[in-house]
Amino acid sequence: MKMQERYHLLIINPWIYDFAAYDLWAKPMGLLYLSSMLKDAGFKVTFIDCLNYASLEIKPDQKLKHRRAFGTGKYNAQKVNKPLALKWVKKVYRRYGISLEAFGAAIDNMDRPDVVLVGSMMTYWYPGVMKAVSLIREKWAGIPVGLGGIYATLCPEHARDNVIPDELFIGGDTSHLWDWLSDMGFESKQPPSKSFADWPVPAWAHYKRLDYGCIMTSIGCPFNCPYCASSLIVPSFEERPVEKILKELEYLNSLSLKDIAFYDDALLVNSDKRFMPLMEAICKKDWGMRFHTPNALHVRLMTRDVCMMLKRGGFKTIRMGVETTFEDRKDLYGEKSSLSDLKQAVDNLKIAGFQIENVGAYILCGLPDQTIADVEASILLLREIGVKIHLSEYSPICNTMLWDKACLSSSLPVSDEPLLQNNSLLSCWYGRYSMEDFAALKQMAQIS
């Protein structure tokens, strides 16, 4: 008997519960890679992405929201009651993704799996994780449930106490999962390599419709910025061989996908060995793909040659990680770039032929010890340079270098309740500034 006929695994990407959510090239890449690994190991895998109807076998009970340029768009959403910890927030709380009825119909139409694996994203989105696990256990009592992902890694004790998984997986090392499956008697073929270079192509076949694709040429980040959890989630920076990246892109091209988002946190690091050779190879193809960088590029690495290649290679969405124009606040922002680096990067983009009004820069706001005046000053400087400004609300993240300072500066109990780590709450500004103050900042940023 073949392995995949013996052991059936169900993988779930849960709903988002939040005040706002938008599909900006968002796909659960970790779960899609994991699905391919499990299939290669001989398991049968069923996949439910609660954010996307196209992962279901059943007919959607709602129409997909309108897609905008380059494949992005709104999620379907249902208004839900706010949790007690968020009752004071004067915003509508929603569950984003498929309906509960559609989820129920999907699991009703499948055979009982042997194991259920649930992913997790932002710490303050854990209500979606709890809902998925609750519904699974209502359907199949006693079924083993494993939980991994960002929330599981950053808030393990909270996850154990509230989701109560049978097993919790911290970080991205798959060996713990394989050991757990083996201990339960679920034998498999050779476990996958721990090296990102050897991971298989993500299991995109789970989706019946794709408006865009995603690619990762590396995992982790060597910069270790004080506000970021990248090094906690993926401790080491690993790069994927160019030939493996091309194989993934060739597969996405076979699906007739034109819009591809790079998920890298450090796309341009070691660009002479990875990014530049990759783009040279892509330029020889006749794919006509449009590339996007929602995770932002490091401006210090945007040399003239790199910017020329960005243009030549078909990049349409350029986002830069500026964070601040205050060069004396490395304790808050790290040491990735300076104002002179930004100006040079913008000049290089102009020389390459980019329309600067289509180039965006992220500015962090809501950090501990940061003031409205700090953000206003950065906005004014970026307006002079001419780039489009995107305000990025700071979310306190457990165990980062800024975590203790964030907990001390916030009058909300962010360390006790992950819901209060929601970036839309601007927790470290709570009590000092109002939502109206932030709205005024957003309006200021939007003035060209």
C-alpha cells in the first residue's frame, strides 16, 4: 500500500480577525512549502486556506471581491463581535476570509484526516487560529492538532493555554514535526532537508484560481532591526540557488501568472551572487512577468546597477524601507540606511527610468519614545524627495530588542494580551495621541 493512501494530513491557514485586512499579495508560503515536503514524504495532503475560496473543493457561497491592479484586492469579510479586550475600540471588527458555512461544508465533504496542522500569522490574529481548531475538534473528536507559525513562535505560552494544541512547533525547523508524526506511528519517506536551498516548489496546485504568485529567494534577514521579529522566526539567513528560484518561476509562468511578489526580507543582500544573476536569467525569458516588493528594499543596497536591473527585469511596485529620517535614533530603527542613502537610491531609480510617484517608502510610526513631531518631520523630508509615503504602524513584538521598552511605554497590557499588540491600536501611543492625531498624519503623508 502506498504511503499517501495510509496517512492523510489536513493543513489549515486560518482566518484573519481584525479591524482591517487587505490582500496585498498575501499567501501562506510556509504552509505551501510544507505541503510539498509532506507530499514528497508520501503523505496525502488536503489544504484549506480560510482566506481564499479557491482552496476549496466546494462552490463558493460568496463572490470573490474585486481584484485591483496587479492582482491585489479586498478579502470577503463578515462583521463579528469584538473580544472583551477590544470592546473599547471604536472600529468594526471582522472575520476576513471564507464563511464558517463554507469551512464546515469543506470538512464535511472530506474523510477524517489522521492529523491536522494549523498555521498562524500575526500574534493578534490568534482568534482565527482558535476558531479553526475549535471547529476541527467539534467535527473530529480526539484528532491530533499541531500548531506552528508566527503566533506559535512568538507567543508559545499563550498558544498552549488558549489554543491548547496537541503539539506546538516553534520556528521553521521541520524536524520537530517529523519526529512528532513518527512518534504517533505515521511513518514517512526520508525527512526533508533543513536547508532552504533544498526545499521543493510550493504546492500552488492547491488553488483553483490564482491572481498572482509569490517567490522567496532567501529566508531570514541579516540586519536584526530592533523592531523586527525576523531573526526570531527564522534565526539564520539562507539563500536559495538561482537555478531553484528559476524552477519556481517557470512553474508560476506555466500557470499563466504575470504578477509575482518577492517575499524576501533581504532581497538585495549579496545581489551579485543572487539577485543580479537571477534577473539576468529572467531577462532572457519571454515571460512578461511584473514583479513587486511589498516587504521593501534596503535603500543602501539600491546601487545604480541594481536599479537599472529592477527596471529592466520588470519590477512595477518598488517599496523602500526608510523607517525614519532621524539618523541619531538607531536604538529604535536600526542601522539599515541614512537619508543620504535614500536620496542616492531615488536618484538611481530616476536614472533607471522609474516614475518616482510610483515609488513608495515606508515610515514607521507609533514606536516607544517617538513623537508625532518626529513622524511629521520625516514626512516633510520625504515629500521634498518626491516619493510616495506609506505610514507603517508599529506593533509591539514579543522578545524583540524593543519589546521591553514597548511594554513600559504602553499604558495597555500588551505583554498579557496579544490582541493589544494590534498595529492599528498604536499601543505605544495610547493615551498620548488619539486616532484623530494619527488620521491627520495619514492625510499629511498622502499630500504629494
